[in-house]
Amino acid sequence: MGDPAGIGPEIIVKAAARLKDRIAAGDLKLVVIGSAPALRRAERALGLLPEAIPEVSESGDWPALCCLQADAEGAPIEPGRLSADGGRFAYKAIEAGVRLALGGRIGGIVTAPLNKEALNKAGYHYAGHTEMLAELTGVRGSVMMLAHGNMRVSHVTTHVALEDVPKRLTPERLRLVIDLTDKALKGLGLARPKIAVAALNPHAGEGGLFGRQDIDVSTPVIEAAKADGLDVHGPVPGDTVFVKLRAGQYDAVVAMYHDQGHIPVKLLGFEIDPATGKWMDLSGVNITLGLPIIRTSVDHGTAFDIAGTGVANERSLIEAIEFAEKLAANRAV
């Protein structure tokens, strides 16, 4: 559920309503982990489901759609209001999801958004879901991938200052990101994925005039990956690599830092109403690579400004569910 004060409860109810036929047919099974009172509030406000999503215990039998309480309730969590309790529930839901996934009870985790300030107020000092999941699963080298249609972008670095990015571009890290990207694309059904590595510097360093990282670090790693049989290209200048990705010349891009990879995906994923200047719809999925479990997520925040108003869009959540299903199915083959 993410932070219960955000739009998580609302988009979960909307997604469950949209997917009700698949759930009824037994084609899809979902367990909502979080705050049951927050879910009930969203159910009542929206009126989209014929009956309340039943609450279950962790050890009992589960129907195809159910709710699992992540932790004890404190004071009521109000929509749109930042609180330590909201951060606590966001953490406890992930903790339970990881435990169930590692134990084989569930096939993967799909996360609604959390609020980093609330999470830290609750005493959980993480930059976000990705870092939390890495620690909970005992993994040191996880990777963030964003996906919107054929725009698939993984990241060498994410939540770090720009001045620290060059120091974190190491041969070991870049090769890990390339390998995990290749594995993820194969998990999505691409037999021989074609991957481009984005340049860190303008014009891939322009022969060393604008920095040597692309020449001294990225190029040798790319050549080694090619020698190992991977279809990898680059470094490709950052101002053209995403145009080529959109044109289908590559199946994914390895971006060097957060905004280099996020801006093109979100620019295409957000649909804006030209009359009002407000965004109407959002498409895109966040996938964590390198974990022993499957984890996908919506590609947006808690949207406290609209939480509880009934206008949040569930499209990204449904896409995240579909990506998790596909990854789980291919992993089981």
C-alpha cells in the first residue's frame, strides 16, 4: 500500500475494480498489505467494489483478493497528511511483503508510493523503496529500471548528488547494471536484447575534452560485455540515446544518473491537459533488478495534494502488476 496517507489505498481499490474479472476467474491473485482502515476508507469513498476486500491472517488461507494488516493501528491516518505512522506502515508493509516473497508464499511485490520524509520520521532511514528492499533481502547491488512501453532505462546511480556520480561509475558497477539489464529484458521475453550505455559526459567526452570517464571506464566495460556475448553499444551521447531507444534501435538504455534516465521516461509517461496544464494520466513502472524476489512499483509519488479526493489514476499500478506477472511467469519457466 505504501504510505496510507497517500493515493495508494485509492489506486489499489480502482485497480482491483478494473481487474475484478481476472480476479474472479482466478487468473490473478492479489493480497493488499498495509492499513486495513485506510483501505476501507477508500472502498467507501469510491464505491467501486461490490463488497469489502476481506481481511486475512498471514498464516491462513487467502481468497483471490484480500487484505493483510501490516502493523498495529495508532491514531487515524488522514489522507494527505504526512505522519510518522504513515512511514511506519509503508515500512512494515514492505517488510511483510519481503518475508512472504522470500518464503514463496507470494510471487512478487508491487508497491504503491511511500513518502521519504514520513519514512525517516518513523525511524527508517532509507532514501526510498530500492535501498530498503536491498537491505531487507541482503543484496548489495540492486538496480533501478524504469519502463514505459519500449522505453526501458536502468540506472548506474540514483539518489546521489551529481558531484558524486563520476566516483560511483566504476567498472564493477557498470558491468553489474549491464548484466542485470540483460537478464531483466530476457525475463520480459526478449531473447537477445540490444542495450545502449548512455555517456556520462557531453558527446561521450569529445575525445577527452569534456572528461575521460566514458573513455577510461565505460568503453572497456562495454567491450568486455561484447566479448562475453552481450549485445551492448556505446557510450552513446545522452542527447540522442533516448531518441534511438524510442525509435526501437535499442531495447534498453543504461543511464548514468537519476535525472538522465528519469526525465525521458516521465516526459513520455505523463499526459498533460493542454487547457489546464495539469496532468491527466500517468504511465510507467519502476522495477528493482538484482533482488532475489520480484519487485515492481508505480512510477509516481504519494501525491498528498490529491489523496482522498478520488481523482488519482490507477494506470501505473495496473502496469506494475502486469510487469510483475510477466517477470514471475518467466522466472517460473
